Amino acid sequence: MLVALAGGVGAARFLRGLVRVVPPEDVTVIVNTADDEVFHGLYVCPDLDTVTYTLAGAEHPEQGWGLAGETFVTMDALDRYGQDTWFRLGDRDLGTHIYRTERLAEGATVSEVAAEIARAWGVVPRLLPMTDDRVATRVTVSRDDGRREVLKMQEWFVRERANPVVAAVDFDGIETARPAPGVLAALEAAETVLICPSNPVISIGPILAVPGVREVLRRRRDRVVGVSPIIAGAPVKGPADRLMGPLGMEVSCVGVARAYAEFCGTLVIDSGDEQRAREVEAAGVHAVVADTLMTDARVAAALARHTLDAVA
Amino acid sequence: MLVALAGGVGAARFLRGLVRVVPPEDVTVIVNTADDEVFHGLYVCPDLDTVTYTLAGAEHPEQGWGLAGETFVTMDALDRYGQDTWFRLGDRDLGTHIYRTERLAEGATVSEVAAEIARAWGVVPRLLPMTDDRVATRVTVSRDDGRREVLKMQEWFVRERANPVVAAVDFDGIETARPAPGVLAALEAAETVLICPSNPVISIGPILAVPGVREVLRRRRDRVVGVSPIIAGAPVKGPADRLMGPLGMEVSCVGVARAYAEFCGTLVIDSGDEQRAREVEAAGVHAVVADTLMTDARVAAALARHTLDAVA
């Protein structure tokens, strides 16, 4: 059994490769839910949905969220009522959020609904939210006038396009969050734990911060292998650089290695970063070089193969 | 000031005519909310929305609900999750229901939200729900095997196309429902109270059954004028015949007159029903003959003019 820790787009692309090289039913994915947010009264789980849609082959090919071929009729209708619609939810995508919100109101857990949605899309790997409790990433930013302000993750990332300078990141509710059913058991039983190429601060960070998760990984460090989301000093997609830098992490595969060293024995870095392999090793992490830019599912499959081989 | 009691399509068409012959700001509409229902966790007020959309000139031209030019992408998406989607909510229309549901969750009343939605559509007449409390029409039907079953109004009307034979109609919650703010005062102060050509049983019936409403109308009987929704023994639209008949009312303008006689001094009947005028008068209701089939807004305006003149 394989377990993968996952955020959004980067993770989803990696997982699409992974299920080409191992039986999908052998894969459990533990997904970040600290980006979850309520929009217009609807409960949105961006990372769970991105992973689900991508594994179903239904994701939007360019933008980092939502479904292919979306329309935005309902968002336009909400504009009439003066609603903030900067988080653009497509009409097909809204079906998912309406369904999830109704199920949660009926008393279902995020885990249960995630499984139902995955099943509806024919997704075979087991998708687990990191927790069924509410955890919310809050980004403290420094405004131009020096004032500090606490933003919700999506406000910082989507509404303000990750422009405000980050001073701190917190995961509200994390201290009392319990791992979702199956999370710790899966990590204990996994032959290999893969850390997908996701944002180390706000995608992998919250999963690691769920009480109990980091401890299991530390004990199983030799079976943990990560893929650096940073290539040549920049993230492939998303705002990792705008979080790692201000929070004191070097924006490089070496910075990732140092952040993960405590619980991750091996890190896959991009072939363009080969000259940094020694520094990764110096951080106590075994460096493996591969092509990590997942331009298509074939490349993603090769990367997944390399990643598994690195700890075979 | 004029006050109109309104259900859905027939009322909306009449009101569109009315605001052509009187200043729209002089009109208060008291709208049935006993058909309100929660679909997919979203609070839908069919009659309020039909009146709002029609007064805004945005209603679907043929079907008796929703907006012109609708798409149904979100409904199709909900099908994937095995949801019952026989009540087809269009993508634009969903904006209204999402907005209302969020506002109600924030603590707003149905009245407040109805006013906000009307304002957003540029609708000038004041739209009041009959009550801010939850009232729900329940239709007891007799199945073919003799079994009785209680259906929600929309289940009977939309899902089962008004086919099951009706044994009884109840308005759950009506005993404790309070008239919405302004309802009784508007009825007391109205120069004329118009009963729109709506279903007497399930559209006008619930409004009359809100504690206090019937009493005011009874006292002001001379200022109350109705328009028969029944022409030549059949409703223009909707299932009035399938409710009036089984509940012991004659399906005719005479049946309407008898049902309204206690609180309605004048009834406008269709020119095709002229030969029934005497029977209407025999029921104690002054009969006025006019063209009541509102094929367009011009005809509706002429009907509104006639109706007002009948009690001038």
C-alpha cells in the first residue's frame, strides 16, 4: 500500500502519473483541507476537488482549479445581488459544492462526502481529508503602510493574487484537529509514503501539523520520499515562493529538503537542480534526480516510477 | 394604495398589467409562501420569485417558473451525485436561491430577503411574503390501491404532475404563523384589495389562512375584488381543477365566487362565462365581466383597469 500527502494541482498531476504505474486501489491519498472555505454558504474543498477531478480526467487543463469546459452563469447571477464573486465557481463545480454542503448539513463528515464524490467520479484511489475537523489557513500580511492584516488563505491567494507580503501563516483549529479516520493507520501501514510536489507551507504543512501525523512520519522516515515542488528556485505553479521566502525557507529544493529532513529520508529533485544534490544530502536527505516538470501524464508516470524506485 | 394577494404565474401576469395602469410604488403584493421548499439545501420561494422575475420582465415566457434563457448545468452535475433533480432549477435562478439561503442562514427574514431580491431586479412594487414563518402545503392523495399518502406540494405538482387524486390539503404550520411585518397594516390601509387570478386552494388559500388576514378582509369586503382564475370551467394554467373538484368546489367562476363570498364583494369573470354571472350574484358576489385571458401585457393592463373600475 502506498500513501501520498497531497495539496492541489501539483499533487493531482503527480497522482495521475502514480496510478499509471501502480494499481490505483493500492493508493491512499491524504489531502490538505486547510484551504477549505465557505463561499455563498457552500462548503468548498479546493484540494479534494482538484485531486478528484484530475484523477477523473475532468479537470480544467490550464487553470489550477475547477472542471474543463465550465460556464459561470450562477456566479454572474450572484453578482446581481452584490455578492463577492472573486472566487469563481463554475456551474458544474457548483453541483459538487451544493451536494457536499447538503450532506454535511445532514451530518455526514468531510471524509464520507469525499468518498461519495470520488465514487461518483469513478476515482479508485482512497481519498482521505487530513481531518474531518475545521482547520483554516490564515495568512498574516504586511500592508504597504506597515499595517498587519489577517487574511483567509483564498483571500490572500485568489482575491489578492498572493501579492501582499506574508508575515506569518497559521492553521486555525489545528491543535484540536483529529486525523480523519484511517489517516494514521494508513501512514503506519504504508509500504511507502510519498510527499507530492505541493506547497510545503500551506499544502503539506497543514497535513504535517495534524496531531500525530508528523510523529508517525518521523518514525518511518526511511519509507518517506518527497518530490520537490521547487524547480530552479521557483515553484512550477502557485505561490510557494511567496510563502517560503518570507518564512525563512530558501526557495529551492535545498530549502524543501531542510524543511522535510526530520521526517523524509529521500527527496526527488529536478534534473535542472542536479548541482544542488550535495546540499540536499548535506541536509541529511538522500537526493534523487529526475525530470519533475509534469508536462503530461506520461512524464508524471515516469516521475512516479522514479520516486518509488528511489526507496525500493 | 392597492394591495394584491398573489400566487405564481397568473398573479404575476396580472400584476404586470396592474403596474401599467397604476403607479408601481402604490402597489403592495402579499405573496403565498406555502409552496416554499428546500431543494439541495437551498431555500426556494417559487411564487415570490415568479412575481419578481415577471415584474422585471425576465421570466421564462412559456414554462410557469424560472428565468428566460436558462441553462441547467448545475442540475445535470447534481445528477452525478444521485440527487433527485425533478425540480429543475436553472443556473441563473440558482443565484437567487443561493443568495436567499445564505441570507436566511445569516438571520435575515424571508421578508427582508424578498425585498433585497426585488430591489436587485429593479422591481418597484413592495413584495411581502404572507409570513416569515415556515408554512408548508401538504397534499394528501389517494393512490390507485386506495392507500393514502401525504406529499409535499411540489412533489404532487411537479414530480407527479398533479396526477394523484387529491383527498385533502393542509398548510403545516399555519396555526402559529404570524403575518409578515406590514401585511395586516397594508390590508387595513388599502384603498382596494385585489385577489389575483391564482389557485384558490393552494395559492390564495394559504394567504387567507394566515391568522388575521381573513378577518381584515371580511371587515373590508366591499373593497375586495377578485379575478376568477377559472375560465369556462378550467384553469388557464396550473392544477386548480384537480384541487377544487375533489375538495368539493365547483370548478367554475361560480365555485370561486362561493369560496370567496365571505370576504370578497366583487368578482371579475371572463366574458366567455357571462351566462354564469347570475349564479355569481346569487352567491352574494357582484359579477363583472371582462376578458381575463392575459395573452399579453396589454390585455393584462386592460383587465387590471377593469378590475379597479369594478370597485371604483
